[in-house]
Amino acid sequence: MKRTPIRGLLAAALLATTLWSGTPAFAYYVGEEVRIDSSNPVISKAGFDISKDYAVWIAEGEKVITLYDLDEHKESQIGDKQSAKTNLRVDGKYVAWIDSRHGGSDVYLYDIGTKKERRLTDGTTEAAELELSGNYVAWSGKHGGKSDIYLYNINTGEEVRVSTSGEAGKPTVSTSYVAWEDRRNGNVDIYYYDIKSGRERAAVTALGHQTNPSIYDDQIVYQDERYDDLYVYVIGRDRNKRLTEDSNKQAYPHLYEDTYVFVEDGALLIGDIDYDDAEELDEEVYDKLPPRIYGDYVIFAKQDGDKNVHLYLYDLDDEELVPIGGLSGDPSQPDGDDRYVVYISENKKTSNVILHDLHTQTSSVISKSGSEPRRPLVSNRYVVWYDGEDEALIAYDIRRGTQKRVTSTKAVPSDTLYELDGSKLAWIDDDRDLYVTDLSTEKTEDIARVRDPKAVDIYDNFVMWVTERSGKDTIYLYDLDEEDETEVRADADITGASLGDNVVVWSEYSSKTKTYDLYYYDIDRDRTDVLLRWTDGDQIEPQASRDLVLFKENRGSRNKEEFTYELYDIEDESFSKYYWSDDAEMDEVRLSGNRVVWIDTRDGNPAVYTIAVTDPRDDDDDDNGGEQPGDYREYNFAKVLEDDSLLDIIGDNDFEDVYFVFFAGTKNEVSLNFVDALNDSDRFLDLLYQSDLDDIVIRVYN
């Protein structure tokens, strides 16, 4: 009975397009090392800007504007998601830009406080360049073959034309003046407009071209192309001072108070109007997007070898590059599964859980602002981490894009003793009770009272834990189906234990070899044996996943504290043929799912690396496998509306398995279950209206 209204609702959004070609193949190959780097946003060439509290840019491949809070290190998106946008500017509580949504080039203004936008121009002129300062927006408007400068007062809503030549462009605005380039004399000169008196005046009229003005208060820094040097003109004192004087070309100046930045032969430099010297901040900058300065920050772009443009932020107070963007920060505590990698991104003020989708090659923040996340784990469709602020375990459902608190306010879980496999989470609380929570059903089972717990793990239908008493360790195994507990190993010196496919693996000290060796317990055969033993070194801290074991060993090392990593295939009884590169500098290494993930500092700064060491699973059992291509089918939303197949798709499947996916393949991807869409139609409609129909798919899980 609920389907007919939905059909009528969606039919209004019909748009002809082509059917998706199904789920794309994974964006990696087994044995291929992948660097996951979200520290510097990859941006479009639409421009960027910075102010006291915010920075703005547009991510590559998107049309929505990213508004970044410099204090909270939090991103939000503004503007519609269909129209092209350029000339982004931010100051105070406003963002301005030039927008194509009405078929031309109009000026738009966004109020950050009220979260409302308004169109400032009516299409009679074509806006080409834009600047914003305080309560003023200035832009160049083309009409009838002429170009003039217009000024808009945000407080009064009044718009005035401030130039009279019809040859004006590249405006710059302060709280008292507007300046611009002007060609009325045949060459390019600098003119300005006194906002208070309403009068236009010449600032610099000379031979050659004087270009790229930047104003702050009553000072205009500009580029004189006769000498390829920078000058400053002071309004009211008719003062014109040369700032640079050498054979190199200085260009694209931007001024804040008495400090200005500019580009010289690809290098980013900073100078002071009262001094002659300039200092280099960075090199190989992307000068097609000129740098901007505000307060202690300089924002600029660089281009990598793949022609991607990355955004950078330089802190003048600390004299160093600092992270920018909600995904930025030093990575730590990584974990992985067949499709996903998670890690903590930490900067000076905040920590975030980052989820990276290897399928779509997109990253997103999934933890809430103000939380204190630690040790994230990912398996199949769930991510779990410990929140130090609430002293709780938090679960994030990747498919639904929602998070819930797993542990009650009465329970205080350990911040380290928990593991995840599919939808099953094993965890120990401060009372030393071991629980298993099924995240899909939200049911929790009390497994055992664990005295002096040292480790815990879960795999398939088994839970393992290690206890330590009087310096000796004991390994226990619990069968969730049979509700049966087995003592696997007792009174041993163990450095690590883990569960794999039908096997428990651990490292134990041998009094015979005087080394730590690897042992295993075959669950089906109820048999214990040596897995690996070398008399000339230790094998410690094993991690098992499926048929693989990752461990540390120090054979041949002069310093017995120096370990390297090895990967062993239990089923094939051989070492893996897939390995990380020789120049890897590995830390915080994890084996989970079909991959190894780690923090690597080979390039000087920490980054997350991963390598798939076996094929991903393609199980029918969704809880144990992980969402793979083949686990679901995808259909283009507009196409199934057009050919009337949407109702057939929904009717042929369980409603719980049908999802609307908005902004598919981007970091803003949102999944909304069909039942949730029915129950919250306002949210569904809001997402529908915000999305380009080409970016909406119907995802049906098997």
C-alpha cells in the first residue's frame, strides 16, 4: 500500500540516462601496495580562500563547496550540487562565489551563521571575478561588450557600479575602498573607488601594465610588468614604493595588513611592506591558483605528478606546514578488511576515525565531533572503536551510514581488549566479564568471567582469550554454537595469540631452543603442533586471518630488538609470495581480512599503507565475508524510473536489502534503506533534491 505514493513521488524526478554497468571492480590488485593519503585535499581549479575562522575550496570531481572550520577541523558542504562554481571567497561570516546554476555567471552569497544563501545578481551582467571583505562583495560584470566593477553592501542590500570605463577587471576590496585593473588608457593601470565619498580615482597610471592589485585598508600591492617587480601604493598619501627588485618575476601578490605573499619562479615567498627582504616558504607551487594570506596562515596549491592539485596550509607562527581538511592529521592505529581501511587521524585539537573505501577510493570521517576515538576495527559492514569521552564502544554501520553505542552506560569496556569479526564483537569489561555482541541483532551474550585477561580474539563461531597469572599464560577457546569452552594451552610464556580459519596460533617461549616459536591448535582435529621454529631467533606477536599468519622475527639480526615482518600461509605450508616493498618503514602493522595495513614513514611523514595478500572473499555469508562486488547489484536511479522497473526491483527483494545511495562514489556518499526512506520521507526528499540523478543508484544486497 505504501508503494504507489512512492512511485508518484519519484516519477517527478525522471531523467533519461544509462544503466550503471554494475559494481566496478576493486581499485587494487592482490600484491599491489597502496598508499592511502588524505592529508592534503585534492581540489578542483575553481579557487580557494582563507579567513580568520574558515577556509573554502571545491574537491576534485565535485561541485559543492567545502567550508572548513579552522578551529574545529570540521568540514561542511554548501551550495547546490549541480552547478559549476568559481572564484570562491570567504570572510567573516560570509562565503561568496560565482555560480552557473541559471545558465550564466551569477554572484551568490552564503551566510554561515544562518546557513542561508542568496543570489546577488539577476543575470543582466556576467560576473567574471569576485572579492569579499567584511560587509562588501565586489565583482567585475560584463554586459554589452563592456566590463565594469560592481559593489554590493551586504548590510543594506545596495548595489552600485563603481567603475566608469567599461574596461575594468580583477577587483579587490577592503572595508573602505575598491581597487581594480583598468584599460581605459590603452594599457593596464590601477584605479580605486572611495566607498565613503562615492568617488573613483586613479591610483597608478604609468607606462606598461600594472596588474593583479590586492588591497588591505588603504594599501594596494600590485605587479608592475615593466620590471616584473611588486609595488605598494598608499591611498591618500600618493605613496608608491617598490617592494622587490631583482631579475626574477614576482607575480600574484596577496596582502594582509603589512604582510604579503607572492609567487617567484614557482616558489612561494612572503614579505613585509616595511622591509626589503622576502622569505621563501615553499617551492613548486601551482601558480594558476594564486596563494592567499590571512593572519598567521597562508593557503596555496601544489600539483603532483598525476596533475592532481593538492591544497596546503602554512602556519607562519609555527613556521611549518600544517594539515588542512577534516581528513587531515597524523594517521595511527590502522585496521583493514577486504574492502575497507580505517585509522585514526589526529591533529593538535581533534581525533577522527577515517573510513577509506578501496572500491571507490574515497575517504570520510565517521566519528562525531568532540569524541575521543581510539583503536578502530573494521570487518564487513561494521566499524567499531573505543570512545574515551563516553568510555564506550561505538559501532558504525557502513551500509546505513549510522553509528550506535554498543555498551550500556553501566558497563565500562576495556579500551584495548575487544575484537571484531563480521557482525560479532567480542569485548571485555572492567569487571573482567567477556561478552559477544551481535551488531546486526544488537543482542549480547555473556561468555565467561576472565581472570587477568591479556588478549581476546573472535573469528567465525569461536572466541579466544588469554589469561595471565603468576607470570604464566593460558589460552581458552569457546565455541559459540556448542557453548563449549576448551583449554588450548596452559602455564606457558606467550607473547601473542590469534584466531584464524579453524586454527589458534600463538608464540611461546621454548626452554629447549631458548627462543620464542610459533605454535598452532587445529580446532577440528583438536591437535597442537609447532608451526615455525628457528633456533637462531624469535618469532613473536602472531596475527592470524583466514589461512595467513603475520608475525615478527629477528633471525640474523645483530640487534635482537630489531624485528622484521613475515607472512606465512598455513594451508600451503609456505611463505606468502606477496610482500610490501623493501623501502617500507612499517609501524602499527595489522593483518585483517585479506590485507596487511600499517603506518609508514618512508616519505618523511606518516601515511597509511596497505597491500592485499590474498583474494577477497566472495561468500554468501555476509557476516563472515565482507561486501564484495557480487554481494550486491546496483541500478541507475533515473533509468529504473524511466523504464518503470523500480517497483519490480523493490517488490522482488526484501525491503531491508534495498538501499538508495546518494552521491554515489564520492566522499559524501549516503545510503538510505528503503524502509528508512518510507519512515523519514523528509530526509529522503532532501537528499533527492540535493543530488544529481546521475549520482543516485539503487543498491540491492544479495
